[in-house]
Amino acid sequence: NPTSGVLNIATSETGMFAVFTMDGKMVSQTPIVGTTTQVVLPSDLATGMYLCKFTTTNGNTEMARIVLSH
């Protein structure tokens, strides 16, 4: 799951995709509306681990960790 700052989210659900620092600060939020959505992380984010949370319009939540490397 390492990334250089671009994530491709493939899902049949719509909702909101948010990225957080490990201490819980939200650094990015992107609406997910299609089957594949490209999420571009802010270019000023430091290299390291981040938490991702996808919340569907039905209220379901999925969490994942990513490693950002420049």
C-alpha cells in the first residue's frame, strides 16, 4: 500500500473518502461518486503513515492504512 500521493478508489458505493494523520487530524477529503475515483493527496504532506476512512452514503465504514513516500 505505499503511494507517492495518488490513490485509485474502486467501489460500487458512493460516499466520502478521508485521509487522517496518525494523531487524527484530517488532511484530505474527497467525495466518491463513480466506480473509480482518483484521490490526489496534498503535495505538502510529509512522508509517513496515514489512516484512510471511506464512509458510504448508507453509513458503512471501511478503514485502511497507507504509507506515503515521495
